[in-house]
Amino acid sequence: MDGSVKGWLVVAGLGPGAEDWVTPEVTAALAAATDVVGYLPYVARVAPRTGLTLHASDNRVELDRAAHALRMVGEGRRVVVVSSGDPGVFAMASAVFEAVETGPAAWRALDVRVLPGITAMLAAAARAGAPLGHDFCAINLSDNLKPWALVERRLRLAVQADFAMAFYNPRSVSRPQGFTRALAVLREECGAAGSPTRPVIFARAVSTPDETIRVVALSDAQPEMADMRTIVIVGSSLTRVIARDGGVPWIYTPRSAPPEVSA
Amino acid sequence: MDGSVKGWLVVAGLGPGAEDWVTPEVTAALAAATDVVGYLPYVARVAPRTGLTLHASDNRVELDRAAHALRMVGEGRRVVVVSSGDPGVFAMASAVFEAVETGPAAWRALDVRVLPGITAMLAAAARAGAPLGHDFCAINLSDNLKPWALVERRLRLAVQADFAMAFYNPRSVSRPQGFTRALAVLREECGAAGSPTRPVIFARAVSTPDETIRVVALSDAQPEMADMRTIVIVGSSLTRVIARDGGVPWIYTPRSAPPEVSA
């Protein structure tokens, strides 16, 4: 390939699944790419065409995948690294920049851009109402890449800060006990009075044919209500439940907090 | 209007500004609407057409605006309430559900849907690299709708939890002192050792012609670096800065945390 050809790397978010949640910016980047790199189920969402090479890889090889993409950019190729949701939230953008930082100095001069997408918690929140309408936090519950003690500490402080919370990767097949412990920590911090009134939303496979939305009180939440395709949202102390005849209730967190909450 | 006509309400996120960040789902909803309701600068982003009535209103009348939209749906109209960014993050979705909860019981039977959008913090994060790549929180720094003591408490607990942080509405003309105090609280919690190394990103008017991205250390951050068009992102203790010759550095928060962080 001609050395004057300028390659680029785009880290793109495909959203949670629905085609009409993919931004036009991402669609245009995919149309201009020579190579698409990513985890197999996300690469499978990109339509094959002449001139486009699809490089699908397995889970947990994020740094290798990022380095592969960066090497191709150095060769003048136009590479899109695809993530589900938003690439900056528990996804490939961090891995790409980690590979840049630890890789050859020349990689810092490459044309690298991140294209935002609809992240899973906002899709889940939209289906339920507006549970993240006031201050909130997002926690990856997997202890694959961090110690469980840090997860637990963040859960306790998040309750004390009265954040609404969104949990990614709540429960894996290999470590199912993590979410059980998370629910126990939340109940302990919220107290016997708070747990029956605090809503928990289990939003599974949002915008796919398998979508389910379930709302229960924290005191009734069970670990098996979540799997790795589920986003779990826990309300703050102010989150409201609007009952509806024969339907899933609407959940929202008000925009305002009364003075006494800060005491 | 025929009583059998079924109206609907869609609360739609237009993203931070760029046309190619508006999802196809939102574009389709606007094409099917009879009425668009919202804050004036957001309604101005919707192209006028025959059969579409634009209802622009001023800031701080969110509940009136929501009630107006719900009344029109009851009359069989197809109404889109527009927000900037994502409608569920410090925007109109919470106001709509608050109006539903406090309004006539019949409103609970209406067809109300929330369509997610690219929220400002994810757009800002994408421009800077991947600063929200690990656990993080989002805080609305305006004390218009909550007491300042609650803002300050959340800031302290967020540092203790070692979250990366995104701040919406950091600094208004009428209450400029809030952000000054927020920076002081963060420096106090991060300590003299932490403040010079912790990056702060000021992302202003992302995806508009006025866009600017500035990265400074927390110890060098000044209140006047932010205004109401700015999203401020503060790294966690693990957030990395990748220096680049002649350019804004890339900022990312690694996907993993070492065991000692939890101590």
C-alpha cells in the first residue's frame, strides 16, 4: 500500500441492538471503512460488502484486538472498532487508548476518533420511564477486572450519596455470587425501611426480540432476575413508581430534591 | 377531532447538536408528529413543515410544557417533546412523568415513550478519549432544584468512591459561585498529592461550530473555564493522560483497577 495513504481508526458505538439507534455518523464511518474489528456478536451486526474485511474475535482479548486495529491504521487502512452501546462506557475505547499508551510512540500521531452511541443504561432507562433523571452512577459489577472489595465500597458510597445506580454486567455464569452479594449490600445500606420502597428495574436485551422489562422492590429482587444481557437500575430514595392498570409501572427520579434530603 | 384517533407522546433526545448524532428513530418520530414541544433553542433544531406545529417555550417551565403536551395527546395529537442530549438525563422525561403522576388519572393510560439520545457527557468523553471508561457518576451541579449541601456531599462521596465524574450545568451566570465551591471541595477531597495529577476536561459546545476541548490538572482548573454550555469531566485516581505532540492529550480511564485501590 502507498505510504502516503492516510489511515484512520474510529471506535464506534452500535447502540444496544436496534438498527434505528445506530447514529448516521456511525453508519457513515462503516460505509467508509476498509476493516471492521470487534467482538464476534458485534461484528456480526455489520453488513458484509466488497472491500470490507471483518475481523471478529473472542471476548477478553480487548488489548490484542486494539493493537491489531492500530497496526492496520499504520498501514494506511480505515478501521472501525465496533462496540455495543457507547464505546466509552465499559467498552473498547479504553482498551484502544491503553494500547496506544503502552505501544509504539508513533501510535500517538495516528488519527483516532471515538464516535458515541446509545449506551445500554440509557436505553434501559428510556424503556422504564426516567429513573436516571437526577444524579446517578454507573458501575460495572463484574469483578473480572477489579477486586470485589472495590465494587462493594462503591455500592455503599453510592447509596450514601443517594445516587440512582445503573449496573452493567450484573451476573455472569462463572461468577453468579457477585450479584447476590451486591443485592445484600444494597439492602443493608438502604435499611429495612428503604428496601421495600426502592424500585429495581431489570431491563434485559433492550431493543431486541428478547426484550423484557421487570420492576420489583429492592426487598423482592432476586439474583436470578439478572443475567449478562441485563442492565439493572436501582432508584434513589426519591425515585417514584407510577402504577398503571395492567402494565409495567413507569419509574422516574424527580429533577428536584427537597432540602431535608441533604441533612 | 375524531375521538377514535389515538394520540401519542414521544420524549425524544436530539443529541448535543450535530445532525448526524440524531438517531433514525428520533428522525422518524419527528416525521410522524403533529406537534413538537420544547425549550426554544431545541425546537429551533426541528425543520418546519406543513402539518407540524412547533410549540417553543422558555426555560424553567418544564412542568407546564409537559402538561401541555399530555393534554394534546388526550386530544389525539402525535406529540414529540424534544430535549437536547438524552431526554432521561437532566432533561424533559422526568418532567413528563412528574406531570403524569400529579395529573389526571387518564394520563396514565396514554401512549408515552422515551427515545434515547446521545447525552452530552458521552459526546464530551468521546472527544477527549475514554475518561468514563470505568465506573463513574453524573451530577447536575446546578443548585436551582436541590440544596447545595447535597451537591457537596455527593462530590465528597464520589471522590471517596473513586468514580470518574461528569458535571452538567457547571456554572450559570446567576450562580457562578457554585462551581468555584465544587472545585474547592474536589481539591480538598483529592488532597495536595492528588490534585496536580488528576485531569479535568472542559468540553464546550461539543459538535457545534463553537466546540472547544481543554484539559488541565485539577490544581490548575479555574471556575471561568466553564459556562452553561460546558460539560466538565473529572478523572478518577486511575485516569491516564497520553501526551501528544502539538495536540490536546488523550484521556482514558483503564478498564481495570489494581487490588490496592480498594484498601
